[in-house]
Amino acid sequence: MVSYNIREFFLEFNEPFSIAHGTRTGTDIIILELKHDDLVAYGEASLPPYLAENKASVTSFINQFFSTFSWSPLLSECLHQLHNSMPGNYAAKACIDIAFHNLFALKAGVPLWKMLGLSDHPLPPCTYTIGMGTPEIIRKKVMAADGFSILKVKLGGGNDKEIIEAIRSVSSLPLCVDVNQGWKNVQEAKEMIDWLSDKNVLFVEQPLPKTEIEGQKYLFQHSALPVIADEFVQIPEDVQKVRGLFHGINIKLMKCGGLAPALKMAALAKEMGLLLLIGSMTETSCGIRAAAQLSVLANWVDLDGPLLTKNNPFPPVTYRSGVLLP
Ligand code: MG
């Protein structure tokens, strides 16, 4: 018999965080506590306000799922029931998927990455995210990234060149750029990418609105930097659509429904020769640690969320020399 508890939580940022969607002080989280025999495992759903799911929908999904769930000693059977249940509800599915994976790793007495047949080395570097702000605030944030070997910055807020120049006035570290669909048209995107191309930028993530297919096709052919899909690609079925449009994808457990679909996406990306970034929403170390199990598959991981929040309720994750340990 499996039993569970659902807890609502508000994960607070160290300081209000701005991206192209607006400014927020934190993120609603649902924490799932799953019990079987004497073992307790956790999962989480992170619910940023710009997505459709919320605390009520996730709670309702979890209750509905477990009302018909039949326990199996095989993880694959538990996951099959989950991922073939109601459509959509990807954050809710990620919450249960993570808890199932953690529970079965506890049962097996091995680290989750090992249970998944993965390795804990060599691990790619983890990015350190810098939000939008005045040049002075940005310089301060860059200085705080001590130990990290890659910076990530959010652009698309109207003062992009000022932000990049502020960063470059204090650091020459490689930089990842996330536009969150914030550049309005392909001309602006092409011009900005050309400008960024001699500034030690590794890639540009989701420069255009996800519906701008023609513009994206042009960028794919003419961009001086690799272009990574984030908002454009959500679930395994989306990965094929990336061909001819993007050079890589950003996989997030909350977008796709957890580790099982994320592994499928990573395998497809590898088959297609795509670059791979593992990212996250604002999550506690429960969700971040789950995503970190896939690190070895990625070119970069963007999992610095726990450094940017102040009331993480789980044991902290460890960053060593700019690498997140799984
Ligand atoms: Mg992104």
C-alpha cells in the first residue's frame, strides 16, 4: 500500500527576480510525500504563474491519480500508469514521477543516477543565472557567481546591450543568453546575435516567440551562435519539430512530466545530434536534485535555482567548482 501527503509551499527568491514575463517574489510549489513500507520519498511541482497549472489543479490531479492507482513493485509499471493517465498536467506528473523515482532508488539502496543506468561523471558545468537589473546590480550579481565557470543572463527586456556590457566590464566568463521569447522579430534577433557573437556567448535560448516558425528557420540558417529551444519544446513528441529550427533543446522536468519523459527527450536529442541543456523552473532542491541525475547526458546544466531562493525545505544540493553534484 502506498500512502501520500500533499503540502503547499511558497518558495521565496533571495530578491525579486525579473525576466521577460515580469517580476516575482517567489513561486508556488506542491510537495508530495510518498510512503511505502517504511520508506518516505518526495516529489515536487513548481508552478510559475505564466503556466496553466496551479496548486488546485496539481492537488486535484494527484488525488485523482492515486484514487485509481494500483501499486506495483516495478517502477516501470508505476510510471506507465502515471504517464498514460489524464492528458496534460505535466508539472503534476513530474511531481509524482520524481517521487516514484526517489522511492524506488531508496528501495534499491543506490543513487538515482545509478538506478537509471547513468553515471556521475564527467559532469558538465552548471550555469549561474543573473536576472535583469541596473548595470550596478548586474555587476554585483556577477561578482557573487564565485566558483562558477559559466554565467547565464536573461535578455529581452529592452536594455540588452547595457546588461551585456555591465557583465563584460567585470567578467570574461563564457555566457549563456536566455531571451524567453523576448525579441520581437527576426531582424532584432539576427542583429542582437551578430552583436553577441564576439562576446564569448555559448548559445542563445528561445530568442523569438515560439510561434515565429519562419523567423526561427532563418535564424537557424544564419545565426552566428547556436540557438536552443526552450518554450518551443515541451514533451518528447516535440523534439522532432526542432529539426531545421534549433541547434539544441532545453529539457525541464516540470515541462515534460518528469524523469521518464526527460530521458526519452534526451535520447531523441542525442539521436538527432542536438545540443542538450538540462534546466528547471524555480524549484526546491528536491526537483533540482532529480534533474541533476541526468547531468551526464547534457552539454550544460542550468540548475542553479537553489542559490537564488531562501527557504528551500529540503537538504541543500552541492556545487563544487561550478559543477552540481547529483
Ligand atoms: Mg529558458
